[in-house]
Amino acid sequence: MAKKELQIIKSSGERVKFSIDKLEKSLQHSGASEEMVQEIVHRVQDELYPGISTREIYNRAFALLKKKKSVYASKYKLKKAIYELGPTGFPFERFISGILHYSGYETKIGEILKGTCVSHEIDVLAIKNGTLNVIECKFHSDDGLKCNVKIPLYINSRYQDVKGPLDSQKGTPYKDTEGWVVTNTRFTKDALEYGKCVGLYLLSWDYPRGDGLKERIDRLRLYPITVSTLLSGKEKQFLLERDIVLCRQLEKNSFLLDHLGVSNGRKQRILKEMRSLCNS
């Protein structure tokens, strides 16, 4: 069987045809040179077999890329790194707040808003250009899960409950409100259609096209600390517990590495990695 006709298994369990183009594009997205990309693609292709999982393909490509240049490997693992913000959704909420903050929004996290019927804790409030965006985040730790229509249905009902009181307030720094649903995975077709119908703004890994989470992160160079190939899992958790979710934040709060007992030499390598990601 030709390599291009191999059936591989996605995280959802679905069998699909192996795509060289997708592998090439994901490697190119990391910043690797075309020569490096082709070398890795050829080596990965040589190790393919029917029924191999996308995770195994990713792990092999990641290991090869890491040997070439760690900063490329860090960018390559972006999607997986966002899953590592779990298991709770709180770091993801801070991550979204950070992305919006560096995009010119004034943000707040975990605010309690009084609704027409009951009060609601809102994940992120973000104001820009006279619009108050009421944002609910749906974090999935499993890349095989999607946000189905039940999620925007539920979130829209909460948004509608707080919208009336928000609109009736006087002397506010905003003129309009908008409800958002943000997820680290993808929306189903029904979820997208419902969101569009009721006027919710939906943001996922690859939606809106050309302006999804993936594109925003790369454009703004706002990578989560979990992309690091130098920090251990325990060190990442220590930093997340202290509300350090962005590489940019760690670069500015490098003293936290001293609290972790990181040697000076290793500290400098970690900070060099952070600077490379922030300025790549």
C-alpha cells in the first residue's frame, strides 16, 4: 500500500487517509526551514504503518524537530500545550484574558454579574471600542471532543439573563454588549449555525477562519508556558498556580524560577527559550 493511501486513526477514533500536506504545513508553521521540513517528513513517512495514530505521528515529528531546534518544537506543540493548561479550565480563562489584553482589550476574570433572574460568574469580561464582551470559556482536555450545540445554547441563556441589567446601567464605559463562547477545540456545525443565528461570537482553535486561536497566538506571539521543552511538568504547574500562563509573563517574572531552585545556567536557557518564542 502506498504511504499516501495509508489509513491513520485520529484522536476521535475516526479513520482517515494520511495527508503529507497536513504534516508539511504543521511543520512549516513551526518556523522550520523547507529543507528541515522535508527531512522530517521523509523520516516520518518511513516509519508509517496502517492504523498508526495521529498522536504517534505527532510524537515522532516533535522528537525530530526538537533535535533540530527546540523553539520550533515548542511552536509545533502549541495545540497540545493548550490541553496541558488543564485539567481545570481556570488557566485557560487566564490565557484567553491574556490574549485579549495584548490585543487592546481591558479585561477582568471571574466577575459576578447580576442577571434578571439570578447572578452569574463570568469567565472573562473584555471591553474594547465601546463594547463589553461577556465571554464564557469551554475547555476540553481531550482533543477528540468538540463543542456541540448544547454549549452555545446554555451560554446564550446566561448571556441573555445578564444582558438586560448591563444594558440598563448608566455611566458605563461601554455602549453595547456581545456574548462570546471560546473553546480550545472545535465547534460542531450545529453549534456554529446556532451561534450565528443568535448573534454569539464564537472563537475556537480554527474559527473564525484566519482569526482562530491558533492564528491569534502566532500573530501576537502569545504562547502558553506549556509549550516549553525545557520546563518540567511540575515546574509548569507551579507557574500556572501563580497565574503565569504566558511565556511573556514568565520572561517578566523570572524570579519565580529562583523559587523553583532552577540553576542559573538552566534559568538562562529557559529565559532564552521564552525570548525566542516571544520574538520569533
